[in-house]
Amino acid sequence: MSVERTTLAPGLDVSRVLTGLWQIADMERDGRSLDLEKTADAMQPYVDAGITGFDMADHYGSAEDVAGIYRERRGGAPGVRFFTKWVPKPGPVTREAVRAAITRSLTRLRTERLDLLQFHAWTWADPSWLDAMFYLSDLRDEGLIAHLGFTNTDTAHLNLALATGLPIATNQVAMSLLDGRAAGRMTDLCRATGVRLLAYGTIAGGWLSERWLGQPEPDWERTGTWSQMKYGRFIRAAGGWDRYQSVLRAAARVATRHGVSVANVASRWVLEQPAVGAVIIGARLGERQHIEDTQRVFSFHLTDDDRDELATARAALSPMPGDCGDEYRTPPFLTASGDLSHHLDSFPAPFAVHVEDGRARCFSGTVWEPLAGFSRAVRVGSRVLVSGTTATHGNRPIGGADPAAQAHFVIDKIEGSLRSLGARLQDVVRTRVYVRRASDWEPVARAHGERFGRVPPANTLVVADLIGDEYLVEMEAEAEITQTPGSGRPPSP
């Protein structure tokens, strides 16, 4: 059976199903160890079947080591693609730390160049993620990385990165019959820019299969694998067991018509979304194989009637909250544990803070602050005042000529200032927005609405002759901290 192939970027061709190796970390849970050479041998049947791409990360247990052993044993594994990720802890990033991380992956994968390096940022309020991307771009130019991608990046920040000139080829995001976030604005942006989506979670950790059809709701505290725990939260966020069962029944009817499995239908639906380059289906190497079933994804296409039936069932689902990747950044955290406790210990303050005479000040490190003698923000008691802020990081303009991209980065800096001083974006009670061109009011206003719409502050938007020809928008903000310490907000400085 022929496996479909695609070109994700120049020189980056691969099968449209990738084998995900995140479950290696689960297989090594609780101190268990794997025979890495035997596990590497279990990769070959996938390649023999035409599934020639493997997706992993620096934190997926021994996944990079397993892939490196496989590559070395197969003489470099020509025609096989190995995609990995770098997921650093929040906080300052140095050029040396970035090089060390990439060198570690190169060593583990036993190669001189990474096919695709995908970056994950835990928070947009700390602009260190941009430092990391600039340094990664330099390593790409040096030849250590063939292509750069994102993982779990929302539409606004993918657009921001592209507008800034970063060479992004792919974005890996969750997408399934239960989770259609990527099918909206993200798809529109990707189609306009040529970025390809790598979709994971397409069978929802195995929940989208015949095994669960008509079954009673499980005890969520006793579900087995990390994937089942994680996507069980997706089911509940989508409206619960009964609505999920309706989607499962619709997928089963489509599967019966085509003589395939429910998992095939779920993956085929994602593959036929217009911006999707490939889907990622997890494997427990050496334990279970579903290769023949996976191949059947390419044995059929959905008809209009199939799509209509699935759409009708999906219409009853509650929309998944937020944009792509928000499950890792904002409540409700749709992770295996329901929070970030198994990922992170803490979030450091994005900006340097100085306390003197009862006032706390933070500085974002732009060239303008020492030149003009001002703080990025000042906290006096429960009030936080944020200075007029432009899309500047250090001495570098961010967002290119895209007013929405600039606006989002400005709000990121405002949020970083607030967090550094013990406040949150939700505490903002007034914003003032200045745009250079009246014609930019709508994209800037929409960016403001996207970030502040749930707790709308008082707002003024005016046209002004901004200093610096590259700047299209400037914002200032005032916040009033009303909640008490211990309410989930960052600590007071």
C-alpha cells in the first residue's frame, strides 16, 4: 500500500504519517529502563512500511539516543527523517546555552545536522524566547540545523516570528476530531505563508478508536498512560463523555463504509485539512505495532457525505479553549497532570526588578530606557504603571511592518512587566494605544481585543506621530492589584 509523501520545506520531504516517540518517556517512567538497541531495531518495520519520519524531543526520555543508534546502524538511514525539539526552561537564554542544547541533540542523534529543530516557548511574556530563536537561526545559517519549526505556538506568535523574519518551516500543534483550533486562523496564516502544520493527538491518545465505542465513562483518576490522561482532559473540555461518544459513533459509521478503523478516519480527517503536512501517530516501540492499520489511512479519502456526518457530530462539542498551544500556557492546563508540575518548577521574573524607597521598578533592557531615563514599569502599593511601550527587544525592532505583530509583542512586554512586579494582564484597568497610521487601527484594536477581551480595561486609541520610523504602535497601561497574595499571581517584588 502506497504511503503518501509531502515536501514540508525545500529539501525536507517525508511520509505524511510520522511515528511519534514521546511514549518512550512513558515507557521509562518510574525508573524503568529500555534496551536501547532492541528499541532501535523496532524502528525498522515502520521504515519498511514507508513511514519514514520519526518525531521526538530532547525531553522524551531516551528517544534521541534510540534514534541515534538506529541511524548509526543503518549507515545514516538515508531517506529517513528525524525531527526533534528543544524545550528549555523559562528564563534568560544565552548563545552558549543554545549551542550546547543543539550539540547535545546532534550527539545523541549521531549526526552533523538536524533535519528539523522545533522550539517550544513556555511563556510569551518573557522575550527570551526570541533570543533563543535568533540564536537557533544563526545555527541554521551555520549548517547545524537544516530547518526550524515551532511546536505549540499560537497564531499571533507564529505571525510575529514570521513578520520579524525568522525562517519557520513548520508548527507542530494538537489537532483532532475533538480539537479543531488549528483549523481556523492558524490554517489561514499557514496557507498565506507556506508554513506546514505537523498535527499530533490525531487519535487522542487512543480514545478515538473502536475500543471505547459504547463504553461507560472511565475512572479518570485511574486511566493508564500519560497520553490517555492528557487526552481524557480534552474529552472533558470538549463537553464530556456523551458528546465524545457521538463523535466516535459518527467516525465508526464512516469507518464501516470504507472498511477501515475509527483511528484511520480520525487521522484521515486531519490529513485532509488544508495546511496539514503530516500527522504524528505515537508508538510504543518494541511493545505494540499498528503499522498495517496506519497504512490504511492512505487507502481511502473522505467523501462530502463523510465530512458532513463528522461535522454534524462535532458541532455539539464545546470549542477547545484558546488557541494552539494554550493548553501549556493558560488554565485549564490540558496536560497529563492537569498542571505544569511535571514540566516546570517555577517561572522567573521576565525583567530585572529594583526596589527602592517603597517603589519597585522593572527594566526590559531596551536601548530607550537608559537613554531617556525611565522604567519599563513602576509599582507603588497596589498600582502598576507601564510606560509607553513599542515593539523593541534590546536594540532590535520586532514584528516587521505588521501592525498586529507589533501590537502583540507590545502586549507581551506589558505582560512581562506586570508579572515582574507581581501583577497580571487581568489586573489592567486602563490602556492607551497610539498608532502611526489611522489605517492600522483595526489590526491593532483586534490584537488588543484578543489579549484583553475577557477583562476589558478602559481604553483610548489615537493616531500619533511616533518616534522611530519602524514603530507602528505604542501602548501604555495601568494596573490595579486587587487580589491578595496566594491567589495564584506572581509574588510581590
